[in-house]
Amino acid sequence: MRDPRYDILFEPIRLGPVTSKNRFYQVPHCSGMGWKRPETLAAMRGMKAEGGWGVVCTEYCSIHPTSDDGAYPYARLWDGADVRAHALMADAVHEHGSLAGVELWIGGSFTANLDTRVPSWGVISRPPTFAGLTHPVQSRRIDKDDIKTIRQWHKDAAERAIEAGFDIVYVYATHGYLLSEFLDRHMNDRTDEYGGMIEDRVRIVRELIEDTGNAVKGKAAVACRFSVSLDDPETYEAFGELADLPDVWDLTVDDYSVEMGASRFVKEGALESPVAKAKALTSKPVVAVGRFTTPDTMARMIRSGVQDMIDAARPSIADPFLPKKIEEGRPEDIRECIGCNICYAHNSLGVPIRCTQNPTMGEEFRHGWHPEDVPAVIATPTELALIVGSGPAGLEAARALGARGMQVMIAEASRDLGGRVTRESRLPGLSEWARVRDWRLGQIDKLATVEPYPESDMSAQDCLDIDPTHILVATGSRWTVDGLGRNRVTPFTRGADAQVISVDDVIDGLHPEAGHVTIFDDDHYYMGSVVALELARRGLSVTLVTTAGRPFAWGAYTEETHANAIALREASVSVVTNRLLEHVASSSARFSCMIAGEDLTIDCDAVVPLTRREPQDALYHDLAALVAKGRGTAPGLARVGDCDAPGTIAAAVYSGYRTAIELGGEAGGSLRERAVERQEAAERGRSRG
Ligand code: SF4
């Protein structure tokens, strides 16, 4: 039963001509699916509607081929084929009584249009501005006739949005795209009525809001996505000029590393102050994100009038059923987002999003996976799975197998469950990593079928003596100290008395008593920087040397490089880029240059190499050997997670879930049936068009 404190989250709200059944609003967020994978997109968005989100929006949606984000699978509404593709999503959302929204998008100078091969249209002519794009092309500077043309394209797209069945149609005026260029006093150098004073720079946004209202003819709400900034009072002036025009405001801030901030740097509800300030200027409903995962915070935001609806991207990815769980009085079942930004990273890599907490995300169509529904096993109740290792892969496999009805034992060598997430969550900024463990332990606690056994170091014979039907080896991986990795195929050399410390030893508390430590990072993910910050916290002098051009280079995908660089600077960590470790001596380390420079020698007392991990799979091989000798049977013997192939925590959770779902068959073949049903529905949608 629902806690009455959260009733406010379930009050309907009018958004212009339409009404949302509750206050849960899935903001437009990129998916890596877009126009390339409409069935995958429809199944994913439909799952959110099934999970109770009152509004479910699709991602940024191009109005015309002059807005083309190339490798990033954006949505588009260029013609009738796109209308039919979007109708799949709108239908999937409507099926559960939710509203479907679409964010019409004009790329401006932000895009390189690599696919459509026509110039992008910008306020000035300049190269693409997205950090990852350094293509040698420039946008075309638009004139007043072009503005008329853009308005017509936007109107046409809004009409197509209605045809596709959308209930909310956006004017997208932030995130650096064309309308942001108009609003930016530094970039907008126009001398006509679209430049100069703020009331003129907002003119095109005003016109598009009015045009969109005329196009949708009262069949849909007009939303506007807009940024304000505590540092820039003019953004509130601009907002004030438009305050009562759209039916709903989707507000954010003008710093994407805050809006999309990783949990290392940005916590829940970080936009509260600027959103509250803007909300005071309008009579229209305001929705805003804040990586909200706790119902108390959500209810407080609505009750205190900061915003009218809870906007969410990542929390809806981590748990598509978040609203239902609050409604059904079981908020402890919410899979809380950990703020790792693995989801966003994979859109930037041009593939469907995935999620560390929710292994079914992006697999709703392809595999028919459902975040809350696992098929019962075709097994007798006496069938037993032994899982050795309780890291993210082991815990997820145990949870999913237990939910499927199999008896499960989890044997963990140490006293603490959770494996790498328990250990890593003690490092600076990574406390939310522990949610991966805590949610799974909470679910396992509710299952009579699963029993954890900490402090149980198992040999192969121990495992076989239990006589399980299946054995999953989830014993993780360990960081190596040889230097082999992305850029070294031979180990670095080392002199007598060279002190080389493994990352795992640092995580477990080992470090030189005093002095200077050099970290050699050929991994390029978060660990190099986090270990540097940890050693600095322990009072050591630290130099972080990387083979990449910047520390935590992969952070470009998770939106962390900037905040990470600031954290390193504030901790007085010295950074050296484009260097490869060659030799460690007793009091120094020598590096070659990755480009064409001279060798560099750094005086230091110890080196921590971060280059690769070795799967801890000895138990698996021992078991396989014993089974081959006829000393036991284990038909389900498998390696999962890092023990199989070291990777992200998301990959380990996915491995555990997938192994659990594929083990022991599916009673009734329900997953396959669901996938086939979705395929047939998609085909019906296509033929209808
Ligand atoms: Fe949250 Fe990470 Fe999942 Fe994204 S991938 S929704 S940041 S837990």
C-alpha cells in the first residue's frame, strides 16, 4: 500500500490540452536507438510506460536533414516513414495510459551532418562544437529567409508528430543547438530583429512556440526545454520573456556536466536552486531533472513548489518501474541509479544504451527481457546452482536464478559480499557504487531460494562435494603489475629494489609510508584518477602518467573529464600525458613519449601500474579438469563477469543476468514468445503505414 506521504506524486496534472496521470515525467533522453532501431526504441519506451511513468518522451528528433548527428542515433521526423516508426513508440506508450512526447530538434552548428552531407545551418559559420567532433567542416550562416524556412520545417515536423500520435511536442532551446546559438549574446552577432537585446534574441524561440501551438491545433501540449544559470542573470531575463508561452517548461541548467553529472561529482537534486528561481517567474507547469531516486526528495520537490513533475532520464533507465514501486508501497525495491553514466556513454558510442543497475535496458525488444519479470526455470525444485563469488556478476546471477525459482547457494571467500563494488565503493566519490550490491542483497533477502555463505573459500573438490546441478564461477579479476595492456605487448623492465604496487593492494589499503608515488594509467577509465585521489588523500605526493592525451580519457563518454581534471588539480596530483612506462628503478621511473619526444624520468618511491586485469579463473579450470576426469558432474559449469572477461560493472551485471536467464531453460518459452510478439506488433505497425 502506498505511503500517504507520496500521494502528491500521483496527483494528475494538466499540461495544456492533455493530462498526465501522475507526476513522473521521463524527459527526452538519448537512447542509441533513434531512427536506426525503432522497434528497440518502442519496446524500451513502452516498458517505462508499463512501469508507471505518466509521460514518456523520445530523444532529440531532427526536423530536417540539415540536423544530422551522424554516428549518434538520434530520432527524426522527416517524412511518412519516420511517422510510422514513431507511431510504434507512441502506441507502446499509450497502451499503458501514458502520454508520449517528442523533442523536435534543430542541430545548428553543433552537427557535422556526416550522414546527410548537407551543411548544417548556424547563426554564424563555424566548425561543429561538440567536444568529440573535430571535423574540418563549418556550418552555413543563416539569413532571414532561412529563418522562415526553419520555421516551416519545424511546423511540418510538429504536424507529423501529431500524425505519429504524440501528445507533447517540444521546442528545444538549449544544449548548444541552434536556438542556444540565438540566445547566446557572445555568439549571436545578428544586427536584425533576431540579434542584439535579449527580447530580440528570444524572438525565434517565441515564434517556434507559437508556430508549434498552431501546428498541433490543441491536440498536444507544447513544451519548451530551456536552460537557466545561477551565474548568468540574463538567462532568467530570457526565461521571463517567454514565461507563460508554452504549456509546460522542461528546465535545466547551462552546464551539461552538472545536468548529466556523474555521482562522483554531482548528487541528487543538484538543480533545485536555479529551477526554483525560474519557477517563480512562470504560471506554467515546470518539470526538471535531478537524478531523483528517493521518493522523499521527489515529494519534497513537488510539495515545496520547486517543480510540478519529477523529470528523470537515468533513474527511469535504472528502474523503469520506479513509479509503480512507489505506488505499490515498496520503494525499497527501486533499483537506484548509481550515476556512472554508462548509459550515456553508449549512446555516444552509437549503440543502444545499457545500464549498470538494469541489465534488461536496451534488450526489451531483441531478447524480450523485462526488468521485473523473469521466466520460471524448467527445473525440479531440487535443482541447485552453486555460485562462487559475490561480486556484481555473482549477485545478479543469484538474484535472477533465485527469482526464477532455482535453489541457489552463493559462496564468498571473504567476509564481505559484493566483490569489486564493495571494495571500489570505499574509494573517493564512488560510494554510490555500493547500490549495485545493496539492491541485489535486498532482493535476495526476500527470496527463500537463495542463501549466501560468506567466508567460504571453495576448492574445486569442495564445489563438487556439494553436488550442485550448475556451478557458476564468478571469482572476478585482479589488476596485474607487468605493464602489458593497451599500449605494451611486453612487460616494462624493473631494477633491483623497484617498488611496484598493484591497484588491488592500493584499494585494500597498502601504500608506501611516505614519499612520491607514480601511477601509470594505460586503462583510461576512472580507476587511474580515483586511485590517484585516494593516494593523495592518504597524504602521498602523486603523479598520474597516462598514455592518453588527458587523464580519464574515456570520461569524455561519461561527461567526467572536466570535473575529474579539477578534482586532480585540487588534490595536487601532477598529470603527465602521452607517456608509456618503460622502466622502474628503485627511486625513479622512465617513460617514453607516445608521440615523438624525449624520454622522461620521474623521481618516485613506487609505481602503481594500471594496464589490465587478469581473470581469476583457476577454480573454473580446476573444476573443468575434475569433471573431465569423471570426478563429478556440473552440466551448467560456466564463468561469469570479470572472471570470464574483465570489463565494466555493467558488463559484469549483464553477464550474470544473461547466464541466469539462459540457464535451465524457460518455462513456456516466455521470453522468446515476448520477443516474437514484439516483432509481430512492429510488423503490423509497418504494414499499417
Ligand atoms: Fe544510472 Fe549508471 Fe544506469 Fe546510467 S548506467 S542509469 S548512470 S546506473
